[in-house]
Amino acid sequence: MESDTLNNSTTYPKPIKNRLRRIEGQLRGVLNMMEREQGCRDVMTQLSAIRAGVERVQMYVIATNMERCIREEVTSGQPSTEAIEEAIRALMKTT
């Protein structure tokens, strides 16, 4: 049975939240570019930057939480193999 440890809340540092706010602004900018019928190349450039930013945030979340999640599951009595398999399943959903 899967535990909910990977779904527990985590406190994220201000730089990560700021990065997400910056991405949010970029998304609004892309929408405005589309509404103004700006060139495809400019829109694609911005979308690529947004994707890269989201991937950096995603990797930060994975890096900072995966070990903690596995340790918590093992400490709570879940076999380590099962905890690692669950962590891998969660990681695979992100790709």
C-alpha cells in the first residue's frame, strides 16, 4: 500500500517561490504576445525559457524532498525497498 509521505507539505525557500512568480509573469507575457499576434519565434523563445525554469524548480523539489521522504517512510516502518520504489514512481511521473 502506498503511503502519503510524498504528498506531505514542505516549506519551500523564498528563492524557489520567487522563481515560480517569475515564471508566472513570463506566462502572462506569452499570453499577451499571442493576443498581440507577435511572431512565432519570439513566443517559442519565451516558452522554452518557461519550460527551463519549471524544470529547474522541479529538480530542486525532487532533490530536496526525495531523501527526506524516503527517510520518513522507512522511519515510519515502511520497508526501504517499498519506499524507494514509491519514490521512483513519483519521480517517473514528473518526466
